Amino acid sequence: MKKYTLAALGLLALPFLANAQASVQSLLTLVGTILTSLVPIAIGLAVVLFLFGVVKYVAAGDDEAGRSSGRQLMLWGIVALFVMVSVWGLVSLLGTTVGVTQGGTGTVPTLPAVP
């Protein structure tokens, strides 16, 4: 199964090899867009995990095992939220300290043209 996944990813990368200079810029833009989209999704999943733990805790009633399971889900949801927001804040603080702004475009080194 792993061979087929790697082969499929390799075939998807072939168009980038045809025009390498333009593809590096578009590949970096694509990766940046995907990573930017994943952050809110991950935070949303952590909130859903926490809320699912609350529902499980409340629905368990007198069942101690169910309440304990709900408590664990709430705890892990809060830990995930704390870690993600803390890292987000540290990256922002570091960027502000160094003078790097978020967003915008970067400069990609150009490759020499083949005659």
C-alpha cells in the first residue's frame, strides 16, 4: 500500500518538474495555503473534542467510568487548545521581535535558464 501511495505522490509531482522555476513558487504558495488552512481546522477539532467530552460527561450521569472518560476528553481538548494557541502566540511574538511580518510574498531564488 505504501508503494502505491508514494507512486501516486510521485506522479502528482511530475507537472512541477516540467517547469521547475515557476513550479517552486507555485509549490511554496500551495504549501503555505494548505498550512494556513490547517490551523483553524485543528483549533476547531480541539474545540469539538472538548465539547464532546462535556456532552459525554453530562450524559454519563452516575456512571463513574463514563464521567472519567468525558473528563479525560475535556482535559485533552483543553491541553490541545492551550498548546496550539500558545505556539501561535510565540510565533507571533518571535516574528514581531525579529521584525518579520506575517503574510505577503517572499522572494524565491531564481534558477539559471538553460539555453
